[in-house]
Amino acid sequence: MQHAGKWVIAAAAAVLAAPAIAADGEARIYGDFRYALVHSDAEGTPADTDLAGTNAHAGVSLQVSEGDYSATVVYERTLANDDSVTQLDSVRQSYLQVGSPYGTVIYGRAPTAYKVSGEKLDPFFNTGIGTISGAGFADAPAPVLGPNYGLSALTSDTVGNGFINNQIAYVSPTLHGVTLNAAVFISENAGDNEDHDFGLGAEWNHDAITAGVQYLNLESTLANNPNANFNAGLPVPAEALRFYGGYKAETWGVSASWEPIDLKNGGLDRDYYFGAGWLKVLPQTTVAASYGNTEGTPFEGDSLSLGVFHELFSSLEVYLAARHTDRDAGVSSADYVAGINFGFSLAHSGTF
């Protein structure tokens, strides 16, 4: 018995003395400070000049990984840098992301795949002309901030439009260039009003080419349910689709998006069309243009945007942009913008 006890003690000592499985970790602080001087001139209203924060934000992330598995927590806030009610300091996203060889799962408040698919097409995203209605940034209502004319509010950089609460999302591994995604947005209503929203999508990437489709089924909006996860300026529940594609070379690129949005309960359906292109004319200077058209929206019409972006040095960019919008109601408007963007990311890695 004593002999057996010695073996037990020896085995326990060997386990305790064995090296622990090492986990790699990375802590990161990042941010994007954005500011613009916007001059807006619309028919029938006095010209207006404003300084506007264009969805500036900062955040922290912590990632721990072991082999092919990882867990990442992200917490990000809006940086309020003007007096607009739409620029109040608030939480943009807060989520846990778990990665594995079988795909990635996200829990919490996070951007939808629908939003991300549109954001990357728009060279004017979160600039002084980043509004879907054609109004100046400081004058536009909160649901339309971020994307340019021709993209819907479901692409917006504001919570309730592109960043959605109560989300459980899955992104598949990439196979033959194809990545699938799915998400459910849990309703906080009770009883018969507990209607969950969901999204599905697929994207194909090959060399410089991207093509994809994203779908959202919205069972309620803030217009008819104060607890709805989505706002998006929609008067009734809706089904939204985005068909999109792009080509991105080293010095130039083009992109396009079509969003047919089916409003349920007899609402007038909406269509959003968007196309853009950019060209690097100097190593640190890029010119960009976009065209947008909307049908069935409260601000239907078409719009043309032009801009020049120059990188003063790493992470610090200045730009000039202009947009002219003609609405079918007979109202035209023009926006002229001078802006500055500063992005940063500081990371520290270690093993524990």
C-alpha cells in the first residue's frame, strides 16, 4: 500500500512539473478620429456650413489563442467630437468572437455582414458626404450616417442599422474562395411579439475579384416596435437583399451594389443602386467617384460624388469631396467637404 502511495505521489509530481499549454495573447487599442468641414446648399433652404464628427470611434480588443482556436473580446465607443445629437458618446459594438477550424461565431452587438458588404464598396464611407439622403452630414438624421447616396441605412455606421444588438452570427471557413455567413438577432419582446430577425449571405473572392449576396429578414422596426433591434428608417417590417461585386487592383478599383428592399404589409418597395471607382494617381494620392440612384425612397433621385484623398503620412489623411444630388421631387442640393482622418492601432503580444 505504501509502495502504491509512492507511485501516486510521483505521478502527481510529474503532472505538476510538466510544462503548461502555452496560450498566445494580443491586446490592442485602436481608433479612427474623423472630422469634416461641410458646406451644404439645397434649393429652398439657406446655405449651411458645419463642422461635423463623421463617426469617429475608438476601441480595445483582447485575443487569446491556442493552436487553431481563439477567443476575442471587442469593446468600441463612438467619440463625440461635436455638438450634434447624433454624435453622442455611446457604445458602438461589444462582442465575443470565437474562432476555430470549423468557422467563427460572434455573440453580442456587432456589425452585420450586410453592413460590412456595403461599407467596403464605398470610398466615401464616413466622410462628410456619408449620408444616404443627400443631406449634409450635420443635417441628416441618425439612421442615415455613414454610407453615401445609393446605399441603404442598413449599411449605416450607427447602432440599430449596421451595428445590431442581441446577435449570434456564424462565418464559415473559406472553401474554393466561398465564405458563408448566417445570423439571428434575438428579439427582446415577450409572447406573440417575440419575432426574431435573421440574415444569410455568401461571398466569393478570387484574386482581385469579389462577388456576393446578403439577405436580411426584419420582422419589426422601431417605427412599429420600440424594442426592435433594427431601425434603418423603415416604416414596416422588410426583407432586404444586396447583390454586390468589385475589382480591386493595386492602383485602381471599381465596385457596385443593388439593394431591392421589400416592405411588408403593403409598403412601397425600395431600390438602391450604387457604383464607385477609385484610382491612385500618385503614391499617396487617390481620386474617387461614385454614382447613386434610389427609387421608392422618401428622397428618391440620383447623385454624383467626386473626391481627392491624400495621405500626409502614415495614418493621417486629408481629403476634399463634392456631391451633387437631384431628387425626383425637384429639389437639388450640393455638398462641399474638407476633411481629416487619423487612424491608429497599438498592439502588444505575449504568451501566458
